[in-house]
Amino acid sequence: MSEIPTILKKLEGTSEYQILTEIEAAYERIAKEQNEWYEKSGFLCPYGCGECCSHFEPDLMVSEALYMGAWLLEHQPVIAQSVAEDKFPFYAMEHCQFFDSEAQYHCSIYGGRPFICRLFGASGARSKTCELVWKPCRFYPSEQLAKHDPPLKHRQYSSKELMQVFGTLPPDMEALMAGTDADTVLLRDILPKIIRHLLYIIGMNDNGSDNPNGTPNGFAA
Ligand code: SF4
């Protein structure tokens, strides 16, 4: 079931609708493959870690930004409106604009997060020889890796080693991102424009008769 049903309904017949449904399908594929990896490997991020969101802000493709904007409009319309006006909920130079350091799980836009945040730490990459390889996240505490059975280190593991250690392989990042756009823009620079664009399209598409979640019409990008 879609996480953005109201917004999709408002965008029916537009190219944005098409992009959003394709991105959502890709995110669902990632979740399915990662759940299988988590179940079989038993290897999870440390509870409430959030280190990968500190000193980091994702760059977004237009399609990811559209999904993030649509998700905000669906679930947090007041914040979406504020972002459209260039005001972010957790503004800081040094970390992601949606990183809530006080919250248990830190990401305040979890359902709308982009590819990198979904794949980081729980997907494999291709080596120069095209082999699927994997490294534990660099923020994973060494002492916790050492307690794993068998003990792990901060180094690259080959497919053969992964099968020996976990009995399975992680999702293939390259395959999951096949066909996506290469051009990206920093989240804080693209998201306000994208939300203004979505509001404009929604306003045009429904003639302003009934706004989703009380969001205003008429914002041009
Ligand atoms: S979108 Fe969420 S998961 Fe991604 S960097 Fe920001 S706070 Fe972290």
C-alpha cells in the first residue's frame, strides 16, 4: 500500500504521478531485499545509532526529492509548507536537515528518505571485477563487530566470505539503483523548490477545490 495515497490521487494524470509510483516501487523492492538480508544475516545497525546522519546531508535526484516532498505533504504538511519557505525543522550546517538528535531513531522523514539512506550499511557494492562485496558501516563500533560470531572487522568481505559468515549475500546496490538519474543536488537546495513545484501542480490539477491536508495552492517553483 502506498505511503502517499492522498498526494498520488491529487497528481493523477501528471508525469509527477508516474515518477512517484516508480520511486515507491523501487523503495519497496529495497525494503523487501533488505528484510531478507536482515532476517538471514541477523546483522543490524546498533540500536538508535544515527551516526551516518551526523556530518552528512544527502544529495538528491529530482525523483527522490519529489518523493520526499510528496511524503512530507502527506504526513507533515505544516513542515512541508515551512520547507517550501526554506525553513527546515532541524536546520544545522553540519548534519542532515531532518536529523532529530533528541528522537530515539533520529530520522524525522524516515518514510520519505532517499536511496542512500535506505541502502547505507545494508547493501553490497560491485568490486573492480564485478564481484558483490560488502563492508560493515564505518561507524559500526569495532568492539561490537569483534563480538560477532565469527568476529568481524572494518574491511571488505568477498561474496565467498559473506556466504561463510552470514550464509547469504546483501542486496546489490547497483542493481537496485539501475536506471536512476546520475544528477543530484544537495537536499537543502532542491527540496524547497520541489515542494513549491508539487503544490503548484496539485493546485493546477484539482482546480483548487480541495487541498490535501490543508496545504495551500498556487506556489510556483
Ligand atoms: S534523510 Fe533521514 S536517514 Fe537520511 S541523512 Fe537525513 S536524517 Fe539521516
